Amino acid sequence: MDKARIAADEPMSVAVEPEKIYSWCTCGLSEKQPFCDGKHKTIEGMPFKSLKVQFIEPEVASLCLCKQTKTPPFCDDSHLNCRKS
């Protein structure tokens, strides 16, 4: 698996807290999207790991679920060019 699984073909709006560290799923396999549940650790040779992200202020963030974004963990509309597999 050299490309992340597309978890959904639209972003998820998430209310995030300042100072809290979030683990964004990069592989697309997590059942707790958009966050990591460690599923990547159960697959031998999985090249993905979670992306740790911390927000400075409370906000509603648009987090990528297609996992193809060039601005992780944020949606950059890459989902408009991909299909869920």
C-alpha cells in the first residue's frame, strides 16, 4: 500500500481545542476518522504513521478525509479529483 486509502470523498469539520495534540490519520484505515486509531500498526510494512497536529486557537477545522491533500491535515479540495476505493 503506497497510497493512502480514501476514507471519504469530502472533508470533515471538527471543532478543535487549543494546545491539545491530535493524531490525524494518514493511511485512511482508521475507524475513528479523521483521527488515527493505530490501525496502520496492525499491517506489516505499512509506510504510514499518524500526523501529530496542535492548534493555537479554538476553531472549526476542515480536515481531509480523502488523504490526498497537499496541506495535511487540512482539506485542499483534492477530494474533487479522487474516488473512494
